[in-house]
Amino acid sequence: MKRILITGANKGLGFEATRQLTALGHRVWLGSRDKQRGEQAAQAAAARFVPLDVTDDASVAAAAEEIRQESGGLDVLINNAGIAAFPDGAGQTDADTFRNLFEVNLFGVVRVTQACLPLLQDGRLPVVINVSSGLGSLALVSDPARPEAAYSPVAYCSSKAALNMLTVQYAKSFPEIRFAAISPELAATDLTGFRGGPVESAVSAVVAAAVAEAGPTGIFAAADGPLPW
Ligand SMILES: NC(=O)c1ccc[n+]([C@@H]2O[C@H](COP(=O)([O-])OP(=O)(O)OC[C@H]3O[C@@H](n4cnc5c(N)ncnc54)[C@H](OP(=O)(O)O)[C@@H]3O)[C@@H](O)[C@H]2O)c1
């Protein structure tokens, strides 16, 4: 039984990962910035609700403290909370759009990971999973043969590319914790305007990484194997 925190888990991929992991017998704290939606989702997924806005230092610190008091440590952190913006193109995307996306998709991950480091260091075979995207891969977005090349929301892609670099740097700094950037399959959620496949299969790589007892650190992968940075 692993102790797992998932951010942004009141809906979409985070909720589905929570549901699958509690069904496997793991103890999951379902992070949500909205109390009502979080409590409802936690009840539906047989998880524990924890209030958590990844853009708010006090909220993040309180969530980490609540988990410390309830369990003393954390085995898996899934940095899933994310937002997207789909303006017309690079020329139309202003600095505020970048700032908003980075606040959640990158700075949120830094905030939550830093707050959880002491818990993870007291965890068993600790792992941090950063929910990234193929759109964060410089190689895939630059390859005209790949679908990622045809569609490049610039602020979102940049935030996920930065998240990939953060994953590598954390992996180097904390060798006692495994770090993985995982790209889920395209799935029908609010974030994608409900374009894509089912959420059930899209989170398979995230769930597999969460339950793995061993593996490499500093990786970028999807369900069918490693991805190029
Ligand atoms: N869906 C895909 O095809 C796909 C593909 C590749 C990667 N991803 C990544 O997968 C992750 C989940 O995306 P999704 O598709 O499941 O999107 P989603 O259904 O829109 O869910 C996003 C979650 O993040 C939460 N969130 C947003 N801002 C937050 C904040 N400041 N603090 C805490 N939680 C916050 C949302 O909460 P609210 O309900 O309160 O807004 C929601 O629970 C994201 O990191 C996304 O980039 C998705």
C-alpha cells in the first residue's frame, strides 16, 4: 500500500488516476483547489480530500502538513494539476498568458515538490511523477512526421518543456527519490475541449509509474516507452 498525493485530481486525468490507484488498494490524497468539488470527487474515488491550490504557498504548506500528521510520509507525489491556453499562435501569445501557465504548470510543481520533499524522504521507494506532455518535447514538436509538430500552443509547450528540464534537475539533485516526466495519451478532458481518447487508458503510464517498485530516474516516457526530450 503506497501513500500517494495527486494534485488537481477533482476531475480529468487526476481523478481517473486517483480512482484506479485507490481501487488497487493504495491510500490517495486527492488534491483540489475547490472544497466542494474535491470532497465530491474524493467520495466517488474512495480517496481522502486535501485542499490544495498549487499557486498558493500557504495552501501547499497546509496540505503537506496535513499529510505529515495523517501518515508521517509520502511514497508517491503526482504533480498533475495543469492548465492550457490555445491562442492563435506565437505572435498572439502575450507574456501574461505565459505567466499564468507557468504559475500552475511549472511553479506549482516546484512549490508542491519542495513542500513534499521531507515527506518523500521519509517515504518508501519514493517517486515523483510530473504529468508532462509530448508537446513539451523539443524533438517531437520539431519533427514534421509527428502529430505534435502540427499543433504547438506555444505557452503550454514551453511550460511542459520547462517541466521536463525540472524533472531532470530534480533527479540529479535528489538521487534518493525517483523522478519521471510522464506523457499521458491525448484524452477527452476539459483541458483538451474533450478531444481525444478515454481517460481510463490515457493514465495507464502515470498509474504504472506510481505503482512501480523500481526504475530509472530523470526519465521522460509514455505508455509505450521512453520519449525523446
Ligand atoms: N488531457 C490530455 O490529453 C493531456 C495530455 C497530455 C498531458 N496532460 C496533462 O495532464 C494533466 C491533467 O490534465 P487534464 O487533461 O486532466 O485536465 P483537466 O480535466 O482540465 O484537469 C486539470 C486539473 O488541474 C486542476 N488545477 C488547475 N489549476 C489548479 C491550481 N491552481 N491548483 C490546483 N489544481 C489546479 C483543475 O482544477 P479545477 O477543476 O479547480 O480547475 C483540474 O482538477 C495536466 O498537467 C495536463 O497538462 C493532459
